[in-house]
Amino acid sequence: MRWSYIDSPIGELSYALDDTGVCSVHFGLKKDATLGDDEAARQLRAYFDGSLTDFDLPLSVRRGSEFERAVWRQMQIIPYGETKSYGYVAAAVGEPGGAQAVGTACNRNPLPVIVPCHRIIGSDGKLVGFGGGLERKRILLELEANVKMQLDWGIAS
């Protein structure tokens, strides 16, 4: 496994690659990480500059319970620029009433940003629970909302 990083609007973002694909994303700079110059770095930079709305990277997730993996898959189908509640995700994975467990699965997401746990919000529409901090969650959601609005309205950025 090798660590690389990019600079982003939410600070330095480190990511690890193994022989299969991206296996970890970390907020901040990991020791011995080098400046990213690979497909993962290109796609992450494109996401942050608003020119990429769907990641197309090989992922290497080797941990997580069956429930956590179901939650992570559900996160990946939430459309760019949209949000769903923890309760919605719980029901979608067959565990109505499991909103708190969804929150735990989000916190254990090994690939934040790429697997968009930031798109999961409280049932009242408030921003709650994000391993990278609520300020980063807000920035990610605002970025996506702005890009989505530009795309929906045909506004060039």
C-alpha cells in the first residue's frame, strides 16, 4: 500500500492505493505520502474543481461487515448533489430503525469523498456526524450543490 495526497478545498487529502485500487482515504497528510500524480489524484482534483461528478476508480475495500458494505453501496447510488437521511439509508438496506447503525457505518467508511458518506444527513435536514468534521461536510455538499445547479441550468462555471 502506498500513500499519496492532494491539496483540496477541505485541506490535504491523503489516499492509499494497493494492487487492486484505492483502499483508503484520510483527511490530512499521512506520513510518507507523496504528491499524487495518478488517476486517483486526477479524479479527486477534477471532483474538487467541479468537472467530475462520478468517480470511476477501482476500489479495494477489504473490511467491513455485510451491513457496513451494504450501507457503503447505498451511499454510492445517492446522486451527486443530493442527500438522503440516515433513516432512508437504513430502510434502503433493509434495516428500518437502523439509522444509528448507518451513522456508525458512515463513520467506518474507508473511502470518504469517493464513497460519499457526506451525502447522508439527519432526518431534519441538518448536518450531523461526519468523520472529517461538519465544516468539511458542509463544503463538500455546497460544492456539489453549486456544480449540480450549474449543470442543471446549463451555466458554464
